[in-house]
Amino acid sequence: MTFSYDLTTDTGKVRMLCRDTMSAKAIFTDEEIAAYLKMEDNIVKLAAAQALEDKATQLTLTYKEETEGDHSISGPRMAADLRVRAAELRRQIEEDGSFDIAATDWESLV
């Protein structure tokens, strides 16, 4: 599994949007990011949004509410923050008009 952070690549841009920029604390592998990009038609913000949502799901499933000394971890709270960020990325795409759904002429396909 590899890690790279080069902002001239789509992988690097997805990492930047997900704040997954330190190899020692990597959240995603390059291969996972490549899969997100492929699933989202190489639209960087959509790939980042999907990656964030998947991480949010993992946090919800892994961590409930844990407290150790003065520190507490709330998986659902962290997951909610990631989902907000994912929704914001999707909103940006819609607002920018950089993501248009092509109209399909279904009658011509018959």
C-alpha cells in the first residue's frame, strides 16, 4: 500500500480535501483514493466526499463514546463533522456548476 502527497495529482488533491496529508498518520492508501476517483468519474471533490463519508461510517462503527482520563472520543461526533465536510464538497460542486448531469434522450435509444 502506498502513500503519496503531490498536489499536482488528483490523488494529492483528494488527500488535501480530506486532510489526509501525513504519511505517518495516513487514513487512505493511494489505491483506495484511486478507487474513489474511479467510482466518482475522476471528480476530485466527489471522490473526497465519498472517502470522508466512508471514514465517517467506520468511525461510527468503531468508536462509540470512550473516555480515558481527561480525554474522550466520540465516534458519532467525529463522523458528523466528516459528513458535514462531505456535504459541503458536494454543495460546492453543484454551486460551481462543475458537475452537470447530461440529459439522456431515451427515445433515441429505443
